Amino acid sequence: MDIAQVLAIDHAHAWHPYTSTRDRDPVYLVRSAQGCRLRLRTAAS
């Protein structure tokens, strides 16, 4: 599944309780996490 597909599924089915329903903030895919550090997924990863 590519990033666009995952984000489309997220947009259609996931509720992000602290975001506006009209003007949504961007959603970032996390590739991995360790402690308080997140590594974001990019188109290349």
C-alpha cells in the first residue's frame, strides 16, 4: 500500500479528536518510534 492509499483510508475511517473537522491538519505516517523519537515514513521509505 502506498502513502496516498493509507492516508485516504485514515481520512475516511479514523477520528483524530483534537483536529478540526473542516480544516484538518496534515497527517504523517510513522515508520518507527523509539522513546520520544519518531521516524516518519516518506515516499522513499
